[in-house]
Amino acid sequence: MIVLAVIVALTFLLTFAGGSHVGAGWFWDTGNALGFVALAGLLFQMIPYARGATTRRHEILGYWVLGVGMLHAFWFLLGDGAVWTYLRPGAPLAMWFGLAALVVLAVLTALARMPDRMRVHRRFRTFRTVHRVLGFALVAAAGLHVMLTGYYLGRWVQDVLFVLLVAATCLGRSRWARLGQAPIASGQTFVALGIAATSAFLLLRNLPW
């Protein structure tokens, strides 16, 4: 839980690292906050975990991350008609990366389900390799989506700190293993942290101070 809380906190704090806390309105900031919650959950999922009893928690948390990611996308599609233009040819590259991230996340989650996983991958080693490759592709697409939109991470210092956070979660496998016990978190914890972070994000950006 502590590791997930730290990742959620750092993900949201990065949006303020440039020194600006001006909001874009309650609706827009809520939708983007959902995106950052999903991103934080995704980064946590990239941390190696011990197989066995924690596998089920990893799986369930993946469903929650997918759900929040889809909520982030459909929040804008259902609430702002102008967003539909981002699904047409000629849309900004950042939006295509966002759509790609959502598709890869859905595929990654579907292919990891049992017993469907066994129908696609007869060997666990093959599944693990494909799962990791898709995970890295997902983080790359989501990261580019966030940085290229430039809505909240518009300064170079924010991009550098964001890349460092991504590297720490995705590439520090040997160091994470030294913790002895891999970090785990439940779906309920993820939701609670997401609500708290979203609430703080909205209040700091939209209330007069």
C-alpha cells in the first residue's frame, strides 16, 4: 500500500512541479485526474511482484486500472462533443498515443485472464515475455500521451522527473527484488487513493486561494 501511495502522490505532484496550479475547470480537471490515477496504477503494476498469493491481487488491480483508464477516456467523449474530433484522421499524435494505450491495456488485461491465458500461451515463460513487452509498450504510449498533450506536464523539468519515475518503476527490477517482499495493493486501496488524489487535485486547481 505504501509504495502505491507514494507513486500516486508523485504522479500528481509532478503536475504542480512547474509552479502552476491554475485549473481548467472542474469537468476537464476531473477527467484528467482520472487519467493520472490510471497512470499511477499502471506504473505500480509494472513493479515486479512475487507469484503465488499476490497474483490474484495483481490481476484484480489490473481490472481497476483498466476501468479507470476507460472512465478517463469516456468522461471526455460523453461530456465534450469536441473531443470526438480526436478520433478522426488528422487528430494530434498525442491523442493517438492515448487511444493506443487504452487498446493495449485492454488487450493486456484480456490476455492475462485465466483460463483464457492458457488458450493463447501454453507456456508461462511465453506469457510472461509477451505480458512484459505489452506492458512496456503500454507505458511508452501512455507516457507519450501525457507528455505530448502538455496540459499538466508542459515544462522540461516535469518531463525529466516523469521519465525518472517511469524508469524507477519499470526498469528497477533488481532493486525492487532487494526489498524482500514485493509491494502489493488491493483494488479498494487503489480506489481510495485515487479518490483522495483526485479530490486534492481538483481543490488545489479550482478553488480560489
